[in-house]
Amino acid sequence: MADSRDQAGPGQGAEVSVLDQALWSRFSEDRDLRDFARVWLALQIRDLGALDCAALVLETGQGMIPVATWPKDYRPSPEIADAVEEALDKSRDVVIEGRILVKTLIVDGEVMGAAAFQFPVAQPDPGRIFRTLSWGAGWITSAIRRDLSLSDKLEREKQAAVLDVLGAALDAADTRAAAIAAVTQLARRLDCSQVAVGFLKRRRVRLEAVSDVADFRMDSLYSEKLAQAMAEATDQEGTVLHPRREGMAYAVTTLHAELARMKATGDLLTVPLFVRERIMGALHLEKRPGETFEDLDLMIAEAVGAALAPLLDEKRRADRSALRIGAASLWRQVKRLLGPGYIGRKLVALALIAIVAFFAIARGDYRVSAESEVQGLVVRSLVSPFDGHIAEQYVRAGDVIREGEPLARLDERDLQIELLRWRTDLSRFEGEYDRALGERNAAAARIASAEIEQARSKAALVERQIARSALIAPFDALVIEGDLSQSIGRAVRRGEELFQIAPLESYRVALEVEEIQLDDIRIGQTGTLVLSSLPDQGYAIEVTRITPRLEANDGRNVAMVEGQLLDSSPQIRPGMRGVAKVDVEERLLIQVWAQPIIDWIRLALWRWTP
């Protein structure tokens, strides 16, 4: 590309001079950084001579973006973009093949942008060009520093305004007072004729407060129009300014225009109030006739809206009754459940629905569980047949015995001596009887005969006692109680219990049923018994007797219910304990599992209610 100055004729030189003066005039007058940047780039292009293209990249708060290019609407090529990125990353000037030169712009030690220039041919002396750019860079860096200083000032003013409004709202006791204080303070801060705030309810805006007005009529025509204008902004989810200014995003202002015609005002501004991406209302500001909102006013209004919305929303929540809080929470959960997203909640809800449906139709056997003990159907006691001493013991508790098998034997030596004495007396009385007959002494014979009968009876009695000195099993049985191994030689009295035995394969089951479940037990019901020593086997039982007497057991009142063991097994022994479950009826599973809790609640309510 040829240098425009080299190609200019005599007439064109004067035109270029006039153009330079126009650029320098704009350069000294521009206060906007973007306009200043475009003029600065144009001046640098005229100083550098022939160029293919040029671009100025600055930090604008939204990242590094091109603020000025030449030719106009030129989009930087990949070579230019790569060179600028390298200069910004390394914070130094960059030269690519002598044709692309990038000058970094550093303000207070921080890279704030870069100016890139692409020449048609490689430049023999890039240093000269960078010296020229360094002189010009002082102007743009000064402009950047001035813009930063102005931005900081505006930011401080905006923050001060926001803090004043929030401070006024925080001092209020409730939502209405907070809203009135906030809009009144904002109206004074921005010198507005009126500021109002309204809350969105069922897609309609309801006025909550108007500046400097403690009580206002919502049913007035102006209030209705004002609420409609605020709804116009909430529907568009964006700030609405009437009249609309050039450069602002397009927004429908029909209702704002109607409001302005109804009441002579200056500018009208409505800012939507957002809380967690949800519109909760709007903030409306009005200027006096002939007055307009400055850019700073717009910034303050939007900043106040962003900060005030969460505060008012929190106060509204705090002012609600417990019933409304519960209803709102329930409605919020329902919307989350039925609306988009929240996959986890939907899965949980589906699982709960499936569980409820299952328990609504699923049925199962309701059974009463009870601690149980196996007992002998018949218990026989073996007692001492006479006073004596234990001589031998053959079995102890837990042993299985057969019919006719001895369990123990009493010492019979005293009985043998007594038997010998009575037999001796019997022989002597028989001799006396014979002698009385030989002497024909009837009286002596009768006396001797009586003594003989007495001796014979006594001898027979002693013989029977000797025969009973051994305790014999009357049938096949299990020894339940009795252990004489440590009592050999101990004296026992007649009738003293020495053993308890129970017939084999003839048992009953004693169930300890809690009183709260006793009403469910009926004679003839069947069930299953599982013993602690035989947990892998179940034995059928049948309820045969219900004892009305209650006993205390481990802090519980239980009734003793007897059942017959229908299944026999050589492994079962009296005294074994386990758990029996009696089948009552078929019920819903939820009823089966919840019945104990329901019974406890009923009893607790009866106990606690007056």
C-alpha cells in the first residue's frame, strides 16, 4: 500500500494538513476513551506512513477487546491476533518478520492494552518505529489513566448511594417501612420527583411504597398506570427508560409513554428487581419536567435495584406467618418437583410413589412373635421311697434314660439288718407258737400267732423298701432336674424329690406373649418355632391354651400361652428356648410393620391427654 503522503500532489498536501488539524482538534477535545482511541490510532497511522492495517486493543472491564481498527470495520487477521496475544502475555513489544509490530501499553506497571501495525513490507529499522510509538503511547496511557480515575470516582459515588439506600432500609422494622425508607432516600439522592417500588404477584405488579407518601390509594387510575408501566419492565426483564436514548438496548415503552402523558414528568426509569434470577418486582423513578437521568443516575438506579431486591425479599419472608411460610415452602418444592431440573428430587419422588403404591397393595402374613421355651408334656417326679442315704447316682439332668434303667440307689444296709431282725423274730415267734400248741396253751398260741403275723408284715414291708431302694425309670424319658453326683451319702427323707423326668417326643411350648398382642391370639392358631440351638430348622406348633394370668418379665407384662409341638425331633430337649411366631391373618404389609408403633401412639395419647 503506497504512502498517502508520498502520493499526494501539491493540492493534496494542503488537504492533508487540514485533516491533521481536524484530528488534533478532536484529539484535544475527546473525553470518551473509545473516541480518543480512534483518533489516537489515526494520528499514529499518519505518522508511520504506508500500512496494510492497524488495531488498538484495550482493557475495558470485559477483557481485552479491539476499540479501534483501520481500515474501518477491519477484523484483525490471525497473524495480528497472535502477535497481540504474545505481547500481552509477555508484557513486551513484539516484531514479527519485520512487517508486524506490536506496542504494549503499560499503565502503573500493568498491561492495559496493545497497538498492532502491519506494514506491506519488512521495515529496515523497527527501533525507529517503536520510538515514534513510544512518544504517542504517552497520550493513550494518560487517557487510560484518566478514564480509570473517572471510573473509580463514579464507582465510589455509586457505592455511596447504594449504602445510603440500604442503610435506610435496614433500619426499618418491616417490609413496608423498609420500602418507604429506601425509595425516599433514593429520591433525595437522585433528585427525583417520585420513586416507587412494587412487588410482582401472580404476574401483576402491586405497589408497595411511594417516596414521601406513607399511605397511597392503589385503586387510583394513576397507581394502576404506574403498576402497568412497572410490569412492562418486568415482562421484558430489563431496564426501561423513557424517552429511550440512542445506543441503549431496544425496549418497549408504550405504557411508560401513557404514564408520561397522564402526568407531566421528565424521564421515566423502571429497573426490574431480581432475586436469584427470579424477578420479584420493579423500582420506578421519575424526574421533574424537563429533567433527565445522567449516566451515573442510571448506574446508581440499577446498582440500588440489585442490592435492594434481596433485602426486601428477606424482609418479606420474615414478615410472613408460619402458615404462609409453610405454604410457600410447599409450593416451591412442588414447582421444583414438576418443573425443569432437579433430577434427584424427581427420582426420589418417583421412588416414594413406587413405595407407597407397593405398600398400598402388598399384603403379607401378620404374625405374633414371642419368646418361647420347650417343656415336657408330662413331668414325673421321682422321690425318696424312705428315709435313708444316697448310695449311688447313675444319671444327671440332661441324660436320656430308657424304661427300667436305674437313676440312683439308696443305701439299704440298715434295711437288710432290719429285715434280718424281723426274720429272726419270725422264727422265734413260730417256735413259741409250736411250743404253745404242744402244751395245749390256747392263749399263748393266739399271742404267738399274732406276733408271727406282725413279724411277717414287717419283714414284707422291709423287703418292699429294699426293692424300692433303686430309683427305676418308669418309661423312656429325659432327666430334666436332678444331680446327686455331689450328694453321695447325703441323708434324704421319705418323699423328698430327687429327679424330674419328662417323656421323650412328647413336648409342649410355653410362649411369652406381650399383653398388647394377647388379643390377637386364638386357640387353634398355628405357627412356627425356631430354637436358638437349632436356628436352621423350624417346627410347627398349635396354640392349645391361653393363660389369663400375666407375669412380669424383663420389664414387660407377658401372658403364658401354651402350644403343642406338632413336629417331633430327637434333637429337641425340654428347656430349649427360641422364638415362636403365631400366624394370625393376612394384612397389608404397612399395617403389619406399623402396628406396634400405632398401638404405642394410641396408648401414649391416652396417657397424655387429659
